[in-house]
Amino acid sequence: MKEYRVGILGATGAVGREMMKVLAERKFPISELRPLASVRSVGKKISFEGTEVSVQEATENAFDGLDIVLGAAQNAIAKQFAPAIKAAGAVFVDNSSAFRLNPDVPLVVPEINPEDVALHHGLIANPNCTTIISLVAINGLRKASQIESIIASSYQAVSGAGAAGPIELQDQIHALCCGGPININTFQYQIACNVIPQIGSEAFEGYTSEEMKLQNEGRKIMHLPEMRVSCTCVRVPVMRSHSVSLLVRTKEKISVQKARELIASAPGCRLVDDIANKIYPMPLDTSDQDLVFVGRIRDDLTSDNGLNIWCCGDQVRKGAATNAIQIAELVTAL
Amino acid sequence: MKEYRVGILGATGAVGREMMKVLAERKFPISELRPLASVRSVGKKISFEGTEVSVQEATENAFDGLDIVLGAAQNAIAKQFAPAIKAAGAVFVDNSSAFRLNPDVPLVVPEINPEDVALHHGLIANPNCTTIISLVAINGLRKASQIESIIASSYQAVSGAGAAGPIELQDQIHALCCGGPININTFQYQIACNVIPQIGSEAFEGYTSEEMKLQNEGRKIMHLPEMRVSCTCVRVPVMRSHSVSLLVRTKEKISVQKARELIASAPGCRLVDDIANKIYPMPLDTSDQDLVFVGRIRDDLTSDNGLNIWCCGDQVRKGAATNAIQIAELVTAL
């Protein structure tokens, strides 16, 4: 079996660390793991499959000899090193949003459009976390009808802001409980015991960058250039799993019963839908897992061909690290 | 100036206590305040306008001589005592959901349908908290067009479960911070660092009782029997203010600019809508106040005549106690 030399760009962040965990869990065939980060992390030891691996500095020459680079860094870093990764002959699976809408770059959710991986020119983009979780939840419906529009309100965990997010929420909870100042560095305002209806900055007619991703990335992933999406993204004081309240309108009517069957058999989904017995997806139950949990499926009361759907998924795993490793697995199978 | 003898049924709960606070703040003309509760609270002292008032037992005879009874008790208690309140000749302004959809009972949000108070036969119902907050937020739009449908996802504070809600969240926060068991009594599951997509029990085709209120009560309050509403109600770890993500569809197109003007001048609303400067409603900023705060107004991207709107309001005040006192004020003006 072929083994691969794998680099992680941004190895010390929350997603980078989770990528290493998922690589080990999924027994990705690795001959060399090379964690790369900024100069201030150089020499840090990261544990990988029982050995300690030293973080190296991400420089133009750091990618030599690698087969695959998993990107877990911000847009600017991804843009800075993409040419060097390409020059080194490695395939770059990038979790930043820098290249997602580039027509030459496949944007892939392996449960939805795995075939697009084959179209890559050295760079494959990993979609936005809320987009991945929402689309995996509803993808099964497409066996019955085309999706025409989505109305989404999100309940996004603090992990979406990187490693600093959960630390800030934890610190604020400590301050609320035991006294001390409420320190605000990562989010716009206090997030403990609050919700903040802003993720990202303004991007399009009052919508934030985060809110436009479900439409812009969703169209590309699902090959539905006409799909219309209205999204409201909200940060909530939850550690890791994102939740999304979705209203999905389809071309033909899909009954609740049929929707349940389609979602239950869709890859990457688990149906948990029994309100009478208090069974539905919640962040606490769905963290540290790769499945997207789906429930609260109801007929839309405002249109003929709509379904209300509630879903939860771990933002760091399926929303980022696991999806990227799944893409890397598809790359190795090409 | 005429003064009124006012009873509070359920005086020791969160809403009952807030009602007394609001009566004092608004200088409601009172000659006697009579706090009524179950036998186990009898003799408790409640402070009202500088004096201590003793809680009396709610019995069939406890309403004699009262002009107005403010109901802050559960449905069963409201139903039990409604005949005695009527027999005593008092007007019953009831916050429970027991009578809201009764055709003989006006259901009133004073900013929207104050004229309905005059139709009462001794009983006026106070609407559901999420319904009040959502409808006050969008009522101004009706000057430009009829509202046809609403799609709502709520972010509801723990105060909606009564006095025990905030205590449970506070206790769970303490346990998360300092150790100890996570006790779950009031909510279905742990609410700290979680969100729970169930408020109320199943009522209609997978929708909960809480989720059906915005349609059923909204139709009656707005005199729009055809209005269609799809609602998803979610509990979040926030102490007091409810937030709602609304998509409002109107018969004629209303521009974002026009919507902002209409909402800014609507009674009971404050427009806080400037995403570029991080200005939008949040629970922490809107608690302990009577206004509904409205922002994040955007064109719906999935239809021609829709607007996305985000609103927050204090669930205990405008969502319950203040709205009831406003109704009582209208009663005194009849």
C-alpha cells in the first residue's frame, strides 16, 4: 500500500490538531507527517501515533518532498504558500476560504460531490463548516427532488473562531461564576450567556461573509447555480457543535415520512427525530463525532414544497478536519 | 384620579414579581395590591413601593373587592380561578395560554391591537412571549404592506421557564466551572453550553405547542386569519432576553431602507441596525427593558417580497409582565 508524506499547514491551531487526530483515527497511510506553523511554534512537539513530531517553520521550502498538504491556516497564509506547495508537487487540501469560489478549484464535500476531486489542479478547497453540516443534512433529499432554496438560521459554536474561541467562553463562564473581569478578545462582545448575530464582516447588502457562504459554496458543491439561500449566522455559547435551523424548498413535494427515509439512508447522516420522546440533535450529543445529526423534520406551514429541518454537527471535525481528510483519501484513490 | 384594587395571581413567580415591579415603575394607580399564591407562600412578604405586602392564599373568595387581577400562573390555575374572578366583578388579564384562542377573549399587544381590549367580557389574554416580541418587531411594516407569512427560528432565554430557569442555568454554569453534578430539573437536558430544540410538547404534526403560538396567536392579534407561520423554537443558555431570526414575506415589496424607517418609528421598537459598526440587538443589551430591539434587516435572497429581520426583547418584561400592565392600563381607560 502506498504511503504518503503529509504536511499540515497551521498545525498548532484547533483544526490542525484535529486533522492529526483524524489522520491517526482513520489510519491514513502516512510515511511522514510534517507539522508546519509560524516561527513562534517551531520546535513544539506534537504527539502523533505514539511519537513526538516537531513543528517546523512554514517557509517556501518547507513543502519539498510532500505529497499532500492539509491547510488549516487563515486565508493570507494559504494564499502565501499555495504557489510553493504547487511547486513542490504536493496536492493542497485547503480549509481556508481563499480559493473556494475559484472556478479552477474543486470545492468538495465527499458525501455530495466526490467526483469533483478528479478535476483538481493541485488545489482542492474544503468548504465552510456551517455549509458542510447543512448540506450533508439535506443532501439525501435530492434523490426525490431538486433543492430550490434554503432559509437558514445558525447556532454556531465558539470553536468556529479557532482554538481561542472555547478558551474565551470558558474564561467568561469562570468570571460569571467566580468573579473577575469578562475579557473580550476573540468575539465582538461577551458570548457567555449571550448570542451574537454576527459572524464575519459585512459582505453583501447587509449579509456577512459567513452568511453568504451557504449560498455561494452550496451552489458550487451541489452543482445548483440557481439555488437561492437566505442565511442568518449567530454565535451561541456552545463549545463545539454547530446547529442549523433549515427550511428547504424543493421543486417537487417531499413528504415528512419520505424525507426521514432519505435522510436516514444518506451518507454521513444520522436521523434522530422523535419529538414525542424528546429525541432530536443537540450540540452536546453531537460533539467529537463525524456524523451530521438531523431531526425536527416538519412540513413547512408557509409553502407547499418546504420542509423544516434541524441539524447538528461537530464544527471542528465534519465541519473542517474530517472533511479535509476525506478529501485527501479521495486524492489517494485517484 | 381613580385608583384600582389589583390582585396578582401567582405573585411569587418570576412574572408575578416583575408585574409588581412594572406596576410601581409605571405608577399604575393602585389603592390596594393583593399578591395571591398557593398556600405554601402564604405570609411571605413582598416589597411594593416601599411597603411590605403579605402574600395571601389564592382561593375562590380571595378576589372579592378587586377591580383587576393580573394572572401570572399556569394554565390549570388560571382556569380554576377564572370563574371566581369573574364572579368578583374583576377584569382578569391572564398571562397563561389557557384562554388565548377563545373567541370571546381578546388577545392583545397594546402596540398592535389596543382596540380589542374594549371587546372583553371580563377576561383579556396576554400573548406568548416570543409572539409579542416578534410581532412588535414587524408590526411597523404593515403600514407599507400586508404580512403574508413568517419563518421564525428563536433563541429563547431560560427565563421563559419561570424562576427556576435562570437558577438551573446558573447552577449548571457553576458545576461546569467549579465541579459538581449537572442537575437537570427544569429543562429536558443540560442547557449550559448547549441548545435544546424543544420548547413545549408536540402539538401539531411535529411542531411543538410553543412553535404553533406565533401562527395561532399572531393571526388573532394582527387580524390576519390567513397568515402562515413556520416556527422553530430553541432554548439557548441566555438568562432573560429572547432573540428571533425572522423572515417576513409581505404582499408588496418593502425595501430595506423603508423597513428601517417603518420599524424605527413603530411603537415599542428601537432600530439598532448597523452591521458595519457591529450594531445589532443582543440579549445582554436588551434585558431589563421594555422595548423590542430590531436589526440585521436584509432583503430575503430566496423571494421577491421578503425581509430577514433579527429582534431581541426581554421575555419577562415586554414578553409577559409589561405587556399585561399595558393591557391593564387600557382597561382603566375604557
